[in-house]
Amino acid sequence: MMRRYCVLLVMACFIFILADDAVAKEKPTRNPTVMIPAGTMSSIIKEILPFKIDLGKHFPKNIWIKSIDDLKIKQDKFFFRVLIYGENVDHALKLGDQTINLKIGKVSLRYRCEAAFRFDPAKGILYLTPNVKDITSQADLGKGNMILSPLLEAMSDIEYPIAIQKIEPLITRLGEKNLSIKIDIAKVYSGNDMLFVEVVPKVTEKKPKPPTKQPNAP
């Protein structure tokens, strides 16, 4: 799904380049913007789940995001429900000079979350700041969940960087020319259950390699 979507993104930019070049003398150039509905985002997310959470040595091991659903997109924020799951979970808790190894066991915790985001185009990094909401009441939590719940709340309101994978250049042929189309993400913003990705396509002519000279026969 993700690869197919990237291909469509490249094709859309290619069509935009051709159309924009045709009217360049009449209108100023502009960057194409790809619109991703919340439903499409949900489908993309489902393909990468389950996803292991690795937040360093201060967070329990063997914790996974099992599902994300009910996704809503508003201005620079995502709203969703998430299911955290784990088995044979342990956690090293440091108290002063001592380390206590906790055997948490099995956890299964569902909660609501909202996450603000911003995109740094120079670094190609999307920064997410999650905020945990409406965790299941303590009366309904098992032993493992009672330990995990405050840890998740402690992770709220912290900005986490996510590196955005660069889109591979598209090599295509137009007439007698081989073209390389490189696409950079310039801006990411959202609103009205839609994520907007503004991209900058750069087209260069790909020169064919000169033929290799064959050594002279003796």
C-alpha cells in the first residue's frame, strides 16, 4: 500500500510538471500538494502494525502498538484510539543507587490519544507530541497495566522525532531525453480530516554513460 501510494505521488508530480511547464509563461510556478484522507492514512498505518515501541532503557521491553483506529485529523493534530499490547514484559526501575527488576507479564491497554505535529523540511523530520487521554480506569486494570499506565502518561507532551524516508527519484523517458524526477517534501499540514503534503519536484536530464572503450586487439 505504501509503495503503491509513493508511485502515485511520483506520477502525480510528473503530470503536474508537464502541465505546469505548458502554462509557465502565463502563470507562476507552484508546488503540487497531495491530499491524504484520514481513511487512507488508517490503511497505511494498518500495514505497518504491530509496531514495537522502543523508547530507550527507561521504558519496558516487549511493548507493541497492536492497533490504531478511529483516526481523526484536525489542524496540525491527530486524534485516535490505540491498543498497547505486550507479553513477558519486564522493566528495570532505578531507585537511588538500586535497580529493581519488575516482572510485569502481560499487558493490554487501550486509550485515546491526541498528537500534535510539525515538519522540519531541512532535516526531513516529522516531530510528534502525543498526549494520552482516557486511560481505562484503575479498577479495570491488571497488575501489568497498572504499572504501564503511569509510564505512558509520563511519556505525554514530549516531542518525538520521526525521520521521513526519502522518495526514490523516478527515471523516465520523454521524447529523446531521459529524465530524473527528484521529489522533496516541503511542507506537511492538516485540517478537515485531511493530511496535506506539499512537494517540490526537481527535474534533471540524465545523460547516458559514454560507451566503454574496448582495448585494441594485439
